[in-house]
Amino acid sequence: MKTFEFWFDFGSPAAYLAFTQIPRIEAETGAQAMYCPMLLGGVFQATGNHSPATIPAKGKYIFDDFKRFAKRYGVPFNNNPHFPINTLLLMRGAAGMQQQHPEQFLAYCKAVFQAIWVDALNMNDPAIVGAAWHKAAFDPQQLMALANDPATKDALKTTTTEAVSRGAFGAPTFFVDGQMFWGQDRLDFVKEALQ
């Protein structure tokens, strides 16, 4: 089966929008997504990149643009007033779930993306994170322990380093047969490469 890689961080609104479209791409191409959690802060640090939102004029424009795409995709999207979100704990959770509970990994991703980009929660606050996990039927204490497990921390470091070594500088990043595509607005190219 043909596959494509989706490298993401929950703190990226573009990664959220791309995430909502992956089932459609899989259905239209017969390819399967390989989900690759990475820490965007680590990628930015390693590459000297930073969020477009740090430039006020560009930040305002890009969020308007994300709303246009959300409307086109027919998915909910809300600016998060607490942006940027420090996603270290959340991404460690993703790495841990992928390793230890792969059957629940996508449900976890969906819940965290929803909390940030639909419910606009302050996921910088551990208490709010715990409540969001609980609402999504995850055990907050177990998830916290999993996120803080040294093996989980190492896994996220490894994937982040791999992303950078392969040329990633932002999220989402897609790879199809070694070709890299950056941004949720490049999904047409991802689809073409898969076909």
C-alpha cells in the first residue's frame, strides 16, 4: 500500500486543518497516512524559523486565510486567544500514545486538536489539559505519566531531530516518496504525488 508521511505539532493551526483532510486524501488516493509527531519549537530552534504569527500583519492575514480554508473544508476553526501554545507536554503525549497505545493515538490527536483549534482552550494550563483529556475519555494521570516517561521524551526528541535532518522547517510537513511538501495549502500536490 502506498503511504505518505504527515509531520505535525498540535500548536500549528495549519497542521490542524491538514489533519481534518487526511481521511479524504486517504479515501481519494488509496494511500495510508503515517502520523509523525514532532516538536515544532525544536524544529524552529534548529532551523532558525519562527511562527508567521510573530509578524503582526502576516499573523492577522494568515488566521483570516485559515478561516477561509476551514470554510472550504467544512470544518470548525477558531482562533485560540492563548496562542502560541507550549505543546511539549501535548506532543510527548502523542509520542507516548503512538508507542504504547496505537489504537487510541488518532482519538488522542483529534481530542487535542479540537481542544486548541475548535474549543480554543488554554492548553498552556496543565489543569485545563487534564480536563480536556478527561472529557475525551483519557485518564489524565496515566497520560501525564506516559508523557513524562523518559522513553517517551526520547522518542519525541528522535522524531524531531529526524524531521529537521530531512529538511522540515515547519508544520505540517508531508513526504511522498521522498518529496517534501510544506503547509496545509499544499494538499493538492500531496494528492497528485500519490496518484
